[in-house]
Amino acid sequence: MNWILILALALIVARLAAELWLSRLNQRHVRECATSVPDDLKEVLDPATCAKAVEYTLAKARLGQIQGLWSTGVLLLLLFSGILPLAFGSWSGKAGHSAWAHAAFLLVVVVVFSSTGLPLDWHAQFRLEERFGFNTTTRATWWLDRAKGFLLLWLLAWPLLALILKLVEWIGPGWWLWAWLTMLAFQLAMFFLAPVILLPLFNKFTPLPTGTLRDRLLGLAARTGFRARSIFLMDGSKRSRHSNAFFTGLGRFRRTVLFDTLVQQLTESELEAVLAHEIGHFKLKHVLKMLALSAFGALAGFCIVAWLAGQAWFGQGFGFHTPNVASTLLLAGLLGGTVSFWLSPILNHWSRRHEFEADRFAAEAMGEAGSLIGALRRLNRENLSNPAPHPLYSAFYYSHPTLPEREGALKRLRSGPSHQP
Ligand SMILES: [Zn+2]
């Protein structure tokens, strides 16, 4: 085995080991709380709900471990059996070496790789989520979702990938900068168009009917200087009882969306607080910052792929005799997660800071923190959130602070100095 394969193996095993270790640590921590409700959740959960949340957390953790082992096994098979260069050779023999042919090969690998996870995805939806009363997806919807995803992949990702590979032919060594700009333009276009073209393929969006809730929410938008053209209800209940709210799109296509499940679960003032939190993300430029960060990440990614494509040892290490940009993109795509995994605690730390800031914005916009606390408690209960994540586990994986952390910060806000710069 050459050194590049040893390095790849080390990266893959290190990630799997870290995932399994964190999961075990977390499961042990949660199990300790199975017999009694943790002190900081005594007001939120009754013992029966807490026990159910523990059971749900453990069931998800066990399935997550199996999924991790399974996808690692498939990844090892793809990278170490020599099947990729073999398949690439015979594909190119038949389909040729055009950018379109290479791009199609990459997508076929993506489809094959993700198809191997389908049985476990099915189990997660129709066994696990079903068992805890969350699943509302029908078999037909589940298959239709996959079929639509498959079609969109070919309609959108194929031309994009082919264009990127074309840029390599047209421009030569500096291709990566143009590829990055192309990617940015594509992402921006998607950001505008997704709410009007893509999302309606999967869900129904209806304007929130006139009434006290709508008046309240539009009043909040006006008060905070947020231009909300309209507020939409989404039929999230078509797939799950879990609830959510979000913004999508930019400019005139921007949409504020509430899941119908959220509207069923929360009171009007709680819904107003949730929307205030979301407006906080927008007003505090969190959305823009996250977009800038992901653009920077993509630039680094293209830069690394371009460099690796010029290093014969990289592709040859994995059995590609004449490595090219397509095979390098493929290998980098398969291995990228083993490196980015270690960045997730930093990104999540940043995200949690944004959540605290948006909570504070919401409390100030509402003039009180009680409604937001009420909403957070209710959502915690309804979604059977892990009542006692291990601190290391939540630091690594959680994009949102835990309920006691958020409540604590909101209560300090109420009792402490009213305004901080
Ligand atoms: Zn948030």
C-alpha cells in the first residue's frame, strides 16, 4: 500500500473512531438520566416524556452508529478495491473523454454511493420515526421525493459539473478561480429561484390566512424594519410531525415560511417570538456571514483540487494511471468529509453564538423573553430533544445551544443590565 492510501485510510478510520466514541460517550451520559428528569428540565418535562426522549435519543444514536459503519464500509470499498479507476476506464472507453461524459461518471458514482444508504434511510423513516409517532410520510411520497431528487441532480448538477470541467479545457491552470465564480453564480441563482421553483416541487406553500396571527406577525416585521412581503404556511405535516420555521430566497423572492406543524404547536405570542428570532438572524447578518463562509470554503476546496490535479502521485495512488481533474474531483469529494468533519466543532460554535444573538434580538423585539422561552420549551418537548447531551458531544455536533443554555442566557438578559453594546 502506498503512503497516500495509508493517509486516506488513517483519515477515514480517525473520523469513524471519533464518531463512535462521541456517540458512546453521549449514550452513556443520556442513560444515566433515564431514571430521573435532569434538574434544569424539571419544569419542562414530566418523567414519562423524559423517558421517551431518552429512548428516542438512544434509538437514533444506535441507528447513527450503524449508518456510520455502513457508509464507511462502502467508502473503503470504493477507494481501496480499485473499482473506481476500472469503472472510469470502461466508462471513458464507451462514453469518451468529453466534459459531459466525465461529469456524468461523477454523478453516477454519487448516485450509487447514496443508493447504498437507502435501506437505512427507509428504516429511519418508517421504523424509527414511526415508532416515536413522528412519521407522516407515505411510501409513495418517500419514493417520489427520491425520484425528484434524482431528476434535479441530473438537471442541475450535470450541466454545472460539465461546465466546470469545460473551464479546465478552455482556461488551463487558472481554471479553479473561474470554476469558483461559476459555482457562486449558480448558488446565487439557486438562492433566488429555490423558493419559487424548487421548494414547491416538494411542498405546498399557502399564504398565511388573514387573522390575528397574520396581523401580529406583520406587525412584528414592521416594528423590526423587516420587509416581509408575505408569510407562507408550508405543509410540513406531509412528512413529519417535527416543526420548523425558516427564510428562503433573496430580494423579491424572499419568503418567510412557517411549518403548519409549528402553527399547531405554539401559541400566537410564541410564534411571534420564533419569527422575531428568525428576523434576528437576518438583521444581524448571520445569513450573509454564513454565505461568505461557505463561499470561502468552496474557494479553498477548488484551490486544493486544482493543486492535487497537478500532482500525479495523488490520482495514481488510488489507481488512476492518467489522473485528470474529473478523477481528482471525485477523490476529493469522497475524502473531503474526513477533513471537514474536524472543522464542524468550530463551525457549530460559531452557529451557537449566532443563536444566542438571535435569541437576544427576539427578546428585545418582543419586550419580554417569556414567549420565546415558552416556544423553546414546547419545541423541546414536542421534538423529544435529547434531555442530557454529553457536553463534549453537544460542543462537537450541536448547531443550536441546548434548552437550559438558551433559557439561562435569556433569563440573565432579563435580570442583568438591560442593554449591552
Ligand atoms: Zn436560530
